[in-house]
Amino acid sequence: MEKKRFKFIIPVMVIVFIGSIFMLRNYYEEVPSVNQLLITIGATFVSGILAYFLFPQQGENKIDDRGPR
């Protein structure tokens, strides 16, 4: 795994973590705190996994796909 991907994955995970805490605390107070924590952790991991696969890998092994020629 390249370290360049972490430049994008970690900030995405932090933004999702902070955003989910903010939204759950302000808009969904009726959800118990334990469930809020579990939702936040799950959202953070899912966003990290999605960011890992969606952000392009830079390197020599990457095929330059520009579409049909």
C-alpha cells in the first residue's frame, strides 16, 4: 500500500468522523450515546474503505485509461 493514498484517506475519515458526531449530537438527540458512537465508528471505517478503492493509485503499474482511441 502506498503512503500517497493515506494523504487522502485519513482526512476523509476525520471529516466523516467529525461530521457524523456533529449531526448525531445536534439532529438526533433521541439516539442513545452508545449507538451514536457505533454509527460514527462504522461510518468512519466505511468511508475509509471507499476512499481507498475510489482514489486512484499513483505509480508505474497504473494503466493510463483515456478511453477509446
